[in-house]
Amino acid sequence: TQLLEQSPQFLSIQEGENLTVYCNSSSVFSSLQWYRQEPGEGPVLLVTVVTGGEVKKLKRLTFQFGDARKDSSLHITAAQPGDTGLYLCARHTSGGYNKLIFGAGTRLAVHP
Amino acid sequence: DVKVTQSSRYLVKRTGEKVFLECVQDMDHENMFWYRQDPGLGLRLIYFSYDVKMKEKGDIPEGYSVSREKKERFSLILESASTNQTSMYLCASSKQGAEQPQHFGDGTRLSIL
């Protein structure tokens, strides 16, 4: 299966807390993208991870690609209300045309 | 910056109507996509296009059709709208090539009464 499972489905935290969200698959994928969708807007790409074991940082966000390339995580340090949104992971399908399969997402709410 | 523009943010239509959703991108991207987004289901691909007049079915094409007469414009058509097509519709575009990001519009929230 090419399905992507994201957990948790919902997360509600206070400003300043740390959190981790996960994206898992039973099959290996060549790369993984993380998108954030803010209320009322379309998803926006945060990062693409390609190499097993890769770690990428984007300010307070740390993205990790599992060694076996079946899973990925997103860690946010000292969450801010501006981090509120839906976090989606996505992988490319085989067959070209740059098609993506998305997970169902983790909806994060950060309260002041 | 890439700009993907969807013609309407909100749309209310009646059952049985023919509905057109329009999407325009300004970065000369080859690929364009239509998704619907429902709570708990993520984004599901309806149709995509990799060139003018070329189209391919996605995962949930039933009840929909598409048109791409110009490279920058990709239209989604609901032939006879039904209540189960009430959803958020998102358009995206991307360059050809491996692992290119998709650039999304802000979505059209469609209600079918």
C-alpha cells in the first residue's frame, strides 16, 4: 500500500510547548514532502526530505526522514500561535507526472 | 512567487446544476491538479493534467470532468451536482520533473443544496 498514516490526528497545546507529529507508511518511498495549511488557505510546502536518516531544520521546525525511508517526523520547539494549522505529509506516486499522495494530516492548535 | 488563483472562495449551488470551478496559474507549469479536501480524509486527487488538452483520472473522478484548453487554466466541472460533492476544492500546479513541489490555490468551498 502507498497510504500515509499521520498521528496524532489532533493536537492542542499551549504556547512554548514542544511537539512531534509523525508520518508513517508500510512501504519505502523515495522522498517525502511536508506541507502546512493555515485556515482559509491552500497548503504550502515546508520541506522535502530525500535521503534516509536526513534531518532538516527550518527555524523552530526539525524534520527527520527515517533510516529505512518508511517514516518521517516533524518536531516543533517552543510552539507559537502562528504554528497553528494542518500539517500534511505527502509522497510522490510511481508513474511520473509529479502526482502526490497525502496523509490525512495533523491539526495543530497552539493557544497563547 | 508562484500564484495559483481559484475563481471563487465560496460557492453555493443546487442539486442537478452544472458547476464550473476555474483555476489559473502564472508560472508556466506543465502539471495542474484538482483535489477535494474533506475532514479526516486529507486531499484526494480528482483529475490532473500534464499538458494542454491532456488529462488523466485521479483517485475519485466519478461525477467530475476537466478541461485544459490553455496551459495556464484548468477547469473542474461537476456535470450534475449532488450533495455529496459539497467539499473544499483545491487546485495545484507544478513543474515537470521528480519531487517538484505543488503550489496550491486558496481553495473553493462549494456547498450543494
